[in-house]
Amino acid sequence: MPSDDTARRRALGAFLRSARARVGPADHGLPPGVRRRTPGLRREELAQLCGISVTWYTWIEQGREVTVSADVWVRLAQVLRLTRAERHYLFSLAECADPDAGRLDVIALPDGLADCVDSIGCPAYILDQAWNVLAWNAPLLHVFDGWPERGRANLLHYIFLEPAARRLVVDWEERASRVVAEFRADVAGHASDPDIQRLVAELQAGSALFAQCWTRQAVVDREGGLREFQHPADGRLSFRQFTFRLAIRPDCKLVMLLDSASPAI
């Protein structure tokens, strides 16, 4: 029985062969040629369009253990004219972060998704890869005392640049320090994105704590756990945080805050 890694590489090769068969030479302005026994692009044509060697590409399709840069996967996805879902599948099989993932999706959420968040009974919100808050519900507004309706809807901006966060978040400095490490892990594949770079520069200039933590190079998972707030009207509030990736927007996360006294989901 093949190992998991061998099975993954074989699945990747099979997917590339299937995608190559759907793209013809005319799609890229190439002559049709003669004696074309199979549909789609030949390996030689695909390799030429991507600027890589035929032998190397053949090894990828054969499932051999080769090292491929993210830039090559991007070119393959473009030449093969992959859909967003197919491109996500390609990068998942390749075990590589898509450097253009954030630019492939529109800012607006798919129809109905904001309504889904609004229907959740506990505080809930959706974050994109730059930690912009794209949707939130009324319980979240209550816990955060009116944010993000009042002020910039970016979680990092709120935590580090709005004084209200220091009063609301219990153990603010400890939580803020961990948030930086979570964010660094979250954007590892998008460090060159202009929006990410602008946000990091703004936070470094405006918050000494963020600047200090960012230079530490610490990385942790966004694991959830206990979150406590000192609410101006309700006093101490305790929640357990759960985070979910969205299948229809893999660049986004749904975050839910369940009352710490509620049973686990």
C-alpha cells in the first residue's frame, strides 16, 4: 500500500493530467500541430508555457518526489485555467500556500453568508486573511460595546490601536502578544501581499507592543480557548472561542464565542 505522501503525489499527477486534457493549444495561441493522439496540451507545450523543463514537469505528473516553488504552481494554475476551487485543490495537494489566494476572491461575501452569521445565537464574526471583519452579529456588537460598527472593522487595528480594547480585553497585553503570533502564522503564505504589508507597517508605527512582538518571529496556531472581557455594563464575561475555515471562502474564518457555561459543541 502506498504511503500517504505517495498517494498525494499520485493524486496531484492525475489531477494535472486531467486538467491538461481540457486545455487546447488554441487556448494559448499555439498551432494545432499534427498527429495529436490525445486531447489538450502536450506536456512539452505546457512546460514551454510555464517556463519549466519538460523532464521536470513529467516527473511532477508521474508523482515523483520533486521540489516545486509556489511560483511554478501559480503558472501551472494560470496556464491550465483552473477555477478557484480547482486552484485551491491544486495547492492543497501540492502542500503549498497559494501566494495569490487573497486576490482571487472578491471583497463581498457570498450571498446569504452574512445572514447566516446574523442568525447565530452567540457572538460571531467572519475574518478575512488580513483580519478585516467582513460580517458580525448583534451579540458580537454587544460584547465589543458597539465595535466594529463604530470604528475601523479590522481586529488587529482594534486590539492595538483603539484604547477601548485595553479596557475590554482581560489580560490585554498577554492576549495581544499571542494575537501577533497567531496573525504571523495565518499570513505565512501572503507576506508579500500589499494589503498585509500596509497593515503590518501601520501597526508597527502605531503600537510599540505590536512592533516588539512582530520582531520576535513567534508563531502559534489560532487554537481558541477561554476569552474574557470586562464589559462596561455586564461586568466580567467569559467565552470559549471556536474558529472554523469556510469551505466557500478558504481565505476566511468564522469565529464563534460560546458562553463558557454552555456545553461544548
